[in-house]
Amino acid sequence: MGKVLDEDLIYEVLSVVEEIPRGRVATYGQIARLIGREKNARLVGKVLSQAEYYGKYPCHRVVNHAGRLVPGWQEQKYLLLQEDVSFRDDNHVDLKKFIWDC
């Protein structure tokens, strides 16, 4: 069984995600840097995979370092399109235009 995540860490990550403006995206690494854990981008992804248990957060606004969407999460692209975020191709957000400048 995997390690249980610390609730303080979970809420720290989710509070940053909550700040991502509509029509913008952040990367896992960017969020990790903002919480002072710059080498823990994967940990951010782990937290976000469990975010639904902690409330409603705009996790669809988080992509990987190349702008790639979460594999298998079809709704993510739809939600971003609703916010007028455009894509370089089917699976990658145009980070040059839509990265959150925080």
C-alpha cells in the first residue's frame, strides 16, 4: 500500500491550484516550486489525483511541463476549451499563451 499523504501538504497544493486564474494553466513543477518543493512535481500530481476527496478545485488547469493533458481524463480538454484555452495539438496546451504567470 502507498504512503498516506500529509493533509497539510494536500491543502498547500490545493490552495495554489485554487489560485490558478480561469483561462490559464500551471504545471506540476510550477506548483511544486510555489510550495517550496521544487523537486516534487510528481508528488503534486499524486495530490491532484486525490483532490476530489477534499472538495472542488480547478485541477483541470494543471498540465505537465510540456503542456500535455492528463492521459485518460477526457473532461480536462473540454473544461479548458470552455475557458478559451487553445491547444498546439490534440493533447498539448499552448503554454506560450496560457501559462499562469505567477
